[in-house]
Amino acid sequence: MKSFLATQQINRPLFVDFDLYAEGDTEFKKELITHMISNLVELQQELQAAIDQNDLKIFRAACHKYHTTVSMLADPGLDAAIDSIKEGITGPDTEQKIERFNFLCVVIIKSLEKEHLES
């Protein structure tokens, strides 16, 4: 069986409408993108902390903290990955859930970096 990463595309479209938030202000858009990237990295770190401490509350609290960023991204795949992890990180599909979430974070970050450079 192929891993989740092996079956997924690397280029991922962004679903966020930057004009809705930045209203044409390029500098604000770049700043917003920088914060989004930082928030996704921190969300990944919080998931790892939750795994290390076997305490899903850590990840759920981080989801609450970064809810605005996740909502602005409006990425259905990321939303589904987060929801599946919130349901639990035990069971036979745990590794795949974590791998999927981390992969999506990485490709979304890459897309955000590309958007930042093109702004």
C-alpha cells in the first residue's frame, strides 16, 4: 500500500481570498501570509507535542488558537485532516492521519510562500 504522501499532488491551490482581507494592500497581504505560515508551523508543533505527551487537549487548544488562520485558508482537505485528528490519535489509522495533516501543512505553506513571492 502506498503512503498518503506518495499519492498526493505537491502543487496545491490556495482557497483563501486575499482581497477579502488585504483589500489590495500588498504589504498587508505579505504580512498576513507570513502569519499564516507561522501559525501552520506552530499547529504542526502542537500536534507533535500532543502526540509526545499523549494529550489531545494540546492539539485541540492549538486548533482553537489558530482557528482564524484555518478558517481564512478555507481548505477543505486541511479542515478534514484537523477534524479527523480531533476525533482521536489512537487506532490503526493514526499514522496516516498525522502524515496527511503534516503533508497538507507543508504543501499549503509552499503555496503561501509562492503567493508571498508573487505579491
